Amino acid sequence: MLIAVDIDEVLADFSRGLVEYYNKKHGLYLPGFHETMTEWWQAWGETRAEAVERVYEFVRSREIIELEPIPGSVAGIKELKALGHELIVVTGRPIESMDETWAWLEVYYPGAFRRAYSTDFHIISQDKDRENKGDICARRGVKLLIDDFYDYCREASERGVPSLLFTTPWNRHLQLPADISRVNSWPEIVERLKNF
Ligand SMILES: [Mg+2]
């Protein structure tokens, strides 16, 4: 089965890396992401555009190569491959960061992913013709998306692709429709995919 895997918060511990980068580089205390947020940019009490700029600066720095993998993801990806699944990654990271992104993936998950797709979601002036994650999944024959962002799972649902929502503090409170299932860890993902 062809499975699309999101990168940030599913494979890469992005939010911790971002906060550490900011606190070190700017001597500024940015709080981490927390449970009372409904949208990630609320972590810093600022507008979406301001928060997007912070994310952009971090993503463009070469420091994204230093991110730690999410616990269990290295073994989990290996197990999905061993079960015979085909894997791609779909990320909202900017296209210009994809060389470093691919290099990072090859460090922790060598040879695991067939391709990496970017939707470049941080672009503030949205191009309506741009493919979203749901379009990418549907057009490439993806049978399942694994993502931590509910809106992307919804995009996949709209294109007939079911998904697994990886639990994070900011999606824990959401009630999910039937075609989006919650998973709390990589071992749980592997258990579910043994039955496909
Ligand atoms: Mg993510």
C-alpha cells in the first residue's frame, strides 16, 4: 500500500527544534507549543503572519538538519517497509528547503522514501492552483496519509483518502470523523498497518 507520511511532528521534532533555535539565536524566550492552542501560531501570542515568518526563518536556516526524529519513528518506518508498504513524504516545508529535508530523511530513514513532495504551505499569498496534501495524495494513488495537522487530514478526506492523525498537544481535543483515526505513537501506527 502507498502511504504518505508528513514530516514535522510525525518524523521530525520540529516544534522543539524551532523553539530552541529561536531562544538560542535571538536570546528570546519563545514558549513551546501547548495544549490550549487550537492553531499552532497561537503558541507565541502573535498573528499567523508573524508566526509564519518565524517558522520561515528557521526552515531556511541550515539548522533543520539538526532536528531530532520523533521517538519510535526510525523503527516504525523500518517496520512499515518490512511489511511491504511503499512510502512517500508530503510536507508543507518550503520547496527551497527540500535538499536539506531530503538529506535529513536519508540520515534517519535511508532508502525508505520513494519521493518527497512539498506543498510550500507557508507562502502567505496562497496560489489557488497549488496542489494541497489531499490533491497530492489522490493524484499519486496514496491509500493513507499520516499527519498531525487535522486540516490536512480533512483535505485528504475530501479527495477520498483516509488518514491517521498523529496525536500532538494541539490536536488532542478534536473529535474525529470516521475516515480519520487517531494514533498516539509509532508502535500504534505499525500495529494498525499490520492488518492492511
Ligand atoms: Mg506536521
